[in-house]
Amino acid sequence: MSAAPRFALGVDLGGTRLRAAAMTEAGKILASEEMPTEANGGPDRILADILRLVETVSTGIAAEAIEGLCVCAPGPLDARNGIALHIPTLPGFDDFPLAAMLGEKLPYPVSLENDGIAAAVAEWRYGAGRGVDNLVYMTVSTGIGGGVIADGRVLYGRMGMAGHIGHMSIRPDGNVCPCGNAGCFEAYGSGTAFTARGRVAAARRRDSSLSRYADSLHARDIFAAAREGDALARDLVAEEAEILGQGVRNLLHLYSPDLVVIGGGIANAFDQLEGGIRAYIAARALPPFRTMPIRRAELGDRSGVVGTAALAFAHAKRKA
Ligand SMILES: [Zn+2]
């Protein structure tokens, strides 16, 4: 047995940013690097970019000291077999054997995970969820994703696809979701849906400070106007909190977590949403669930690389 330090590599392949990091098992990041995702360059270009970033962050680390590399991407993907099934934001990644393609070029094991699961693991191991056995992580930005830790283990489900919480149905005949179905939680609660409601409302309400933005209105403008007391903006924020509360209420009843962690872009306004989410749960969850804590994610945009590096360590142990 060698006492030499061990490392793992994490890669977060997102629709707009590609990130990589080298990390110790204690969660110390030695090097990290990021670049825009060349989504239209197709899988070949993206694979080349991943290899370049991996080379950069592992400079100076002996290959034998690297336990493995884990890549996360938006689902759905077959994590068990390392295959991207269909990534809506990345054309060409259909039934694509991402882990095997990278593994051919690298001297250590390569695995693939859903990005929601990776972020859940990051918050559980190194962020807001340290020390709990049951955690639901929910990321709200362009879409809604998530991951579940249950009884001290990552909940994978069939093909590693558990935790696609954005596609819970909250209005069976409702708005169309990017997935093609109607009435998904994502179609109402995402930052995209929130902004779209804001634009429609602002166009109708000339008395609101939001009306000057027209179609350039962004979620952060709504939160800023709400802070300044704009009545329409406050209504929009209250509505968003209620929708998120509806999703969290379902998750509490399904998983009985010790903690719900909310990440993604919307977490920047967590202080403005928290009260409304809690109020909804206090009114609508079964009584024993009403006091369940909700916390803001701590790792921000590092959650993908931290979670994947942690998973690369876990995968190496499972194989040992
Ligand atoms: Zn959907």
C-alpha cells in the first residue's frame, strides 16, 4: 500500500460551459479550467476539448496517482454503460458512447454520470448537505434537474436515471416542457419559465418598472425589481416560490429527505424565494414533513466538477 496522494478528475459538460478539475479525496481542488462548450462543433470537437482540459488540470500529476475521470452531462444518459442517450442542448450526442470514447485515449477508468446526480453528490460530500444520510438536490436554472441521496447512498435507479425531478408532472394538461410533454415541473418552475411569465406580465403592466425591459427582461431583473418593491416583480417572485414549493412538496413526500438543497442560477435569489417555498410546504405538506429544512447550495458552478471527481473516487473503490 502506498501512502502517496491520490487524485480524481471531474468534468462538467454543460450546454454552455465545459469545466474540468483535479481533486483530492478530501475535496481539495488542485487545478481547474473551463471554456465555452462548442455545442455546434459536435461530439468530435467536444471530445477533443475535454481531453485538452483534462491534460491541463492533470499537469504535474502522475497518471498512476489518478483514480479515474468522471464526466457529467445533462440527461438522460445511461450512466451504467457510459452512453449519452440524448442531450437536447448538445447536438450529435445520441446513443453516444462517451465514456468508452474518452477511455480509449486515457490511461485510467472513465465514467459518465447525470449532472443532477453529480451535483447532489458534491453538495452531500462537500457542500450544504455534509453529514446527512438523506438529501434531495434540486437545480433550477434554464431547466430543472436534481439528484437524490437516500439512506446514505446515491439513488441511481434504472440506467442511473433517477432524479429527473424537472419532469414530474404538476399540471397534466399544462404548458409544454422542453422534453415535449405537457405540464412538467420544469415547464413552470425553471428560470426560463419564470422569465417568460415576467415578459408577458411586464408587457401588460405599464405601471411596473419591468415594462421597460420588454423582451430583454431577465430573471435577475425581476428579483432586483422585487427587492426595490415593484409590486408586479414581487407577485412574480411569490408565484415562482409557490411553484418551487409545489415541486419540493412532492419531493418531501417521496423521499423524506433530511434536507432539500437548492442550486442553479435561481439559488442566487434563494433569500427571496425561501419564505414562499416554506409557506407553501407549511400549508400543503403532510404535517410531519412541514419542518423539513431547505438550504441554498454552497458549491455554485463548481458542483459538477466536484461531484464528478468524488464519483470517480467512489467508482474506483467499487471496482477495487
Ligand atoms: Zn418535461
